[in-house]
Amino acid sequence: MNYDLYIITDQRISHGKSHLEVAEAALAGGATVLQFRDKEMEDSEAIEVCQKIHKLTKKKGVPFIVNDRVEIVKAVDADGVHLGQEDMSFSSARKILGKEKIIGISVETVEQALKAVEGEADYLGIGPIYPTATKPDAGKALGIARLKEIRESVNIPIVAIGGINENNLEEVLRAGADGVAVISAVVSAPDITEACRKLKNKIEYIKKRLGK
Ligand code: TZP
Ligand code: MG
């Protein structure tokens, strides 16, 4: 699976664009993973939206992940779920979703990372690496040193998140992230497709240079 450019939808900061519009534009710009993230939308509406997004991601062969909401993954047969430390336990999610679905876990420490690997998480989200206004309840920025420390402790895919944009991409990829998860730098951009293209080109260029 290609974690290079993991785009997360967020209707609160997309200047009126819907999840579906954000997803469509991000896919056109080369997103390699797409996540639906909405903590407020009613299940029935979220399911409708996710069914539509899933149709688009399938056409592009891009994995579709749902944040937090295991029952929605089940309802729309999405490719997986992303869970935080305070969400449903990994083992419960695995029981509900079965072996084939992707389960990603957010971690902030080496200890949490090792535990997630032990539970056979498919990938880790690490962040916030830099300060971010997008997740007000996120802890304080972890920094690059923590990302490196976790990279050295685990060998499953890791995706860096939090305050990532074209100016700090290189630093996180050099620290060992397999890809970057981005919200505001893409979702709030005037042209989402163009913002994705720019990031994607830069990621590919940097990775090539780093021999990854
Ligand atoms: N988890 C840790 S930081 C974050 C999440 C969901 C928000 C990232 O958003 P942005 O706008 O890319 O900083
Ligand atoms: Mg969560």
C-alpha cells in the first residue's frame, strides 16, 4: 500500500466544500489514501456520503479509510478504520472488521507504537508532529526527534500528521515517515487538486533522492 499522500477530509475548514467534493478533488490530485473524518455527522448521512466517496476511491484504486467509526466501515465496506488511543480497542475493531480490513492507530510514544505493533496494526499515524489548529484536543507537538525514535522502534508503515505542508515535508520523510497525512494544507487550499499535485510531486522527488 502506498501511504505517500494520505488526505483526510474535513468539512469544517473546506470553505463550503462537502466531504465528497474534497475527496473528488484530492483523488484528482493524486491522493494515495483517503480518509473520511467527521465526528458530528449522523450515521445515516455519514453512510450515504461514505458510499459515494467509496465509489470514487474504488475507481482510482485508492484505499478508503474511515476515522473512528467502525460501524460505518462495516456499513459501506470501506477498506479500513483509523483509531485513536481513546477510540474502540484494536482487538474489538479487528473482531468486528475481520482480518482483511486495514486498521491504523494514532500513537504519540514508543510505548504506544510497540503496543500497536503487537496488536498487529497495519500502520501507525504519528502526531501532531508540528503545532496544528485542526485538532484542538491534540497534545502538544511531538517534534521530529520523536518521529525518528518511533521509526527506529517499529518496522510497519508510519504516516506523520499534524501541521505538515510543502515546507516541512522533507524533514518528516528524512526522519523516516513512509508518508504524510494532511488536512488543512490541502483541504483549506483554494485549489485542492493543485495542492495535492504539488505535494505529491515533491514527495516523489524527495523519496527518490533519499533512495526510498
Ligand atoms: N491528529 C493529529 S494532528 C491532526 C490529527 C487528526 C490534525 C492534522 O491536521 P493538519 O491541518 O494537517 O495539521
Ligand atoms: Mg479517533
